[in-house]
Amino acid sequence: MRRDAVTRAFACALVMLMLRNTFVHCCGPGRGGARRRSTRKLMPLIFKEHVPNVYENTLGASGLTEGPITRDSARFQALVPNYNPDIIFRDEEGTGADRLMTERCRERLDTLAISVMNQWPGVRLRVKEGWEDDVTLHNQDSLHFEGRAVDIATSDSDRSKYGMLGRLAVEAGFDWVYYEARSHVHCSCKSESPALSRLGGCFPGSSLVLTPQGARPVSTIRPGDMVRVRNPSGSPIFSPVLMMIHSNEKSRANFLRIHTKSGRKLNITPSHLLMIVDRQDNPEHKTLNETRSLLKSIFAGQIRMGDQLVILKDAESFELDEIVGLTSAELDGVFAPLTNEGNIIVDDALVSCYANIDSQALAHWSFLPVRVYYRIKTILMSAFEALGLFTIDSNLQTMSGINKNNKSTEHGSVMQLKISDGRATNQVILSPNVHSSKGRFESGSHFEENIENKTQSKLAETYRLELNGHLTRKEGEFSQDQVRRREVMSNPDVADSSIHWYARCLYAVARLVLPKDWIVS
């Protein structure tokens, strides 16, 4: 009896003790009576380690190079100064250039400054290098020239802290962190380019393509025109343009300008694919015939000095031309023609018809329905012509002698064929010649192809500069261009209406199913 009473008393005391400890835990911060979750231990970077473990200019890291920003460039206004008192800027030049950076970079840097003070009380973050306008101080593909990269250290110059500083930079949200040298850590972030330049991979309207009649600006090319391409066997041929993936002559965009050893210049958006031979695969610069198997497609923003472009040598062959320089340019118009072969020769350089997806083969297969549709359309038109329903004049694509009123012609009535290409409306005017009692119509020489982009993108208008080519604003005020850019950044799905609907649908599907390091987003 007595033993049972002692046992019950001991059990009651044990229960009361457990309840007491539970109440104590519940009164303070934490997760109640459960065991508190331990904080995640941060591991410092080791020397020469970079996070993520890919190259800086890949989609899985800081993205594509868009070309240097100079003080007289329109893109210079997108850079913002950082006056955070918790950050020390070295600014050796005394120009304040190290304080200039993109908005995304400034936000990450401010977050890192707070983490540094929490990790080491009394120590502040130090920026040794920010935006740089002297293109001779870094490689031409460096993100320092775009205000997207900083080299950082601590105010006490304690090198034993730099490994942990790199880890704190990763936690602060930098897209690529590299423990580059014993004296600093290199950090960079993705671009803030608006959707127009990210979604549309194109060429400016002044770029030249080759037709049977000679070189023509790409802005004058229409579906059905013959242009020079490279066939699967590696020979240059002429092939018809199936459609315009992107066509907007009123927009103004930033293009990457590629300079080659022979003096050629190619203007292209960074997210467009082009054909090269990598300098690491061909260090001795062998000819194209010896390195044909090394030919590959990469984003224009990923090319490096020493890579080799595939250039049209003559009407029957190609050759390699070394890349010796990279700059940027603000140019008018954005155009991207699609051919049956998936490539086209622009400014004598072999480039892809595709952009945004890091696979030439995948992009080419995704446009298979377009090629099938064009093939069926060609067969039907040939069948109708063979049946004598109508004939198509070989000079239909000439734009001279056009009656723009679309009301009547000297031959009488007009028959209109409206063919929608998804982006604009093409009106083909066939003037019937009533020479047959059977009612057969033969098309005359009157033809009009009226391209009307009824809805131009509002985003494209922000690229238009004012009279002197520059936007001006008072200190502390944002221009309309900057306000619009911020709106676009908050909505990455903004699409330019001048991009073909099929391309926009493919891009939306690709963002859902493809890995993030395969697609520009």
C-alpha cells in the first residue's frame, strides 16, 4: 500500500515537472514545447569557388552580356547611385563611378551590408570596384561595364573573413558569387532589361540580308521573300521566309555589336542564337572544313573574345572569322525572319532564326507546325494554279506601282485575298482580266502587301529618345522611360504585340516545362 502511494506520488511529481517545463517554453518566443529549430550553419566559400557552379554569363547565373554602358549611352540612365552610409566605396578615380549600379544590384548590396554588420559588429562592407567606364580595365564581356557586378571586401581588410563574406553575398541574393582573389569577392546579378529585349531576339532594321536581287535591309523583308541561308549539307542557298517572328520598325532597342578580325560588324540582341566555333575547341584557328564538327549555337551574350563566327566567303562556301571586340549600340527596329532551315545570313554572318531557348535543335522542332503549314499552303497554291483558278505573277513582290487606295483599278473590279500571319494582315490585290467566257480570272500586275501593326507595343515607345537623343530629368525624379521599365520588371510576362502569336505561345509553354538554365526569363 505504502509502496503504491509512493509510486503514485512520484508519477504525479514527474508529470507536474514536465508541465512546468512546457509552460516555461510557451511563455517565450519559439515553437512552444517542441524542440527549437537550430539555425542553419553558413559554410564559407573556399578560394576560387563560385556559386552557382556555372559560368557567370550563363542563364543559370547572372545571364547574358548586353554590352558595355557608356556615359553617353541611353542605358546609362538606368544606373542608380548607392549612397548607403553602411557601405564604404573606394572610388579611386574620384568620379563616383563605383557607386553606380543597377537597381537590382543596389538592393542586393544593401542587404549584404546589413548581414556584414550583424556577422561582425563594427565592421562595414567595402566596395572596391563597381561600374567601370574604362573598357581597357576588364575583359570586354565583364559585367562591371553594365553596372551589374561589384568587387567587395570588409572595412578591416581581414582576409580571413572573405570566405564567409562570399557566403553572405549568396544569402543576400546575388545571382553569381566568386571568391576570385585573396583581396576581394566578385558578385554579379541578372539584367533588368525590359521584356522587349528579353523576349524578342532580333536584328536592327539596318542589318542586311542577301536576296537573289542583292543585299536588302531586313526591315524590307516580307514572308515569301527569298533569302540566303545554309542548308543541312553546309552550302549557302536561297530559301523563302516563312514568317516574321518579330517585326517592329518603331521600337528602339539595345543591341550587342560584335566586331570581327576582318572588320565586319554584326548587331544582334544578346538572347539570339548564332553559330560559332569555340576558341577552346579550336585554339589553333583551323579552317571551317577542319572544324565543321565543332560548330555549335550559343546565345550572342555568351560569346567570348577569340571565338569564331561563321562568315559567308562567297556564293558557295563559308569561312571562320575571329571575334575581336564587343560593344553595344542603340538602334531602330527589331526584326527576326524565320526560314525553313532555321538559320539565315545577316551581315555576312551565319545566325539562327531563334532566340531565348538554349537549343537550336529544340527551337527548330518547336516551329515544325509552321513549316508544315507553309508546305501545305504552297502545295495548295500550286494546285490551284495548275487547275487554272488563278495565276500568280512572278513580279507580285515588287512594291512599285501600288494603288494604295484599294478602291478600284484601271482593269475594273478587285478581288482581295486576306491572309493573316498572326501579327499583321497582308492584302493581296488581284485584278481580274475578263478575257474568258468561262469566268476564269488571271491576276494582273496590281499587287499590294499592306502590313498594318494595329497595336504597337507601349513598351516600344519608351525606347524612343527625345529630340537630342537623350532623356533629361531633374535630380531625384524618374523619367517616363524608367517608370515604364520598373513596371515591366514587376511583370515579366509583358509581351510585345509585334511578336508573332505562335512565338509568344511557345515562350509561355517553355517557361513552364523547360529548366530555368535553358530559357531566357
